[in-house]
Amino acid sequence: MIGRLTGTLLEKNPPLILLDVGGVGYEVDVPMSTFYNLPATGQKVTLHTHLAIREDGHFLYGFGSEDERGAFRQLLKISGIGARTALSVLSGMSVAELAQAVTLQESGRLTKVPGIGKKTAERLLLELRDKLAKALPAVAATAISAPAGAQTDIAHALLALGYNEKEALAAMKQLPADIGVSEGIRAALKLLSKA
């Protein structure tokens, strides 16, 4: 397998780029998130790659980070999601945004991506919920927008009281940043009882 390429960027024709590695030109499909971060043509670039071998050819996909490649691979494991759709998802949102959408189960964010309908978005959310956290633990942790100090204690208290992550995060977003633990728990419980 080809896991990484470092070479000179020869052409940029979204979503396809041409990368010269030791005199061999590799055509690599990249998501727009990677494309926008590419240097000018003639510059050196390193991409984390995924090689897909199918009956109709060999296809090479490149990513600016290992997290992007990991998310791409998780998307490919979902029934009915091909490489083009996975690239569209990563072109429409960053890996952190995808992880946050999965954590909060927000299908509306996914349906904004071209080619993703409501049913596909719901299937993605369902199937990625546990897989994304295991594949990309650092990204999943930041997607929960890990609150600092007192907010961590408030979040843990809400989870211990039986609220799920989505409910806890929704309540936490409405609290002032400088609120104390006990006041925060009381305020969050009031907000959650009204919901």
C-alpha cells in the first residue's frame, strides 16, 4: 500500500492534483479541505494517502493530516458510502466538525453536504458514533468541546444524573463561562427541565 507521498506539486485541478515523486507523477484525489491548504505549484508537499484498488482501476486519495485519512477510511466502511461521497463529506466539513456533528447527532449539518440526504445522514451518524471516537480519540475529545475547570465538573454531574452527552452539551452552551460548579449544575438542571 502507498501510505504517504512527499514530492513536488505539479498541477492543481480540484479535486485532482498531480504530484511528482522521484520522477513518477501520481494523480491524487484530495478533499477541498486539503486542497485549500496546498502550497503553490512547484513546491514540496507531503500527503497521507489511501490506495483503493477496484475492477476499473487503482485510485489514490490524499489528505493533509492523518485524522482526515482516518475519517475517510471510517466513512468508506459505511454501507453505500463510496470514495466520492466520503470526499464530499470531508470537503464540506473539517474532521472536527464531522466529529462534533456525530457526537451531537446533528443530521442537519451533514445534509448540507452535496450528495448526502436525510437517510444517508442518519445512517452516517448512527454508524460513526462509536467508530469515529475509537479511530480518532483526540478529535472526538475536542469535538465534545471539553469544558475547562468548573464546566468539566458540571458536565460530569449532568452525565452522572443520567443525561446524555447531547443534552449536557446543549445545556452547557447556555451557561456563562465563569459560572461556579453548584450554580452551574442548578442552572443546567433548570434548563434541562424546561426542554
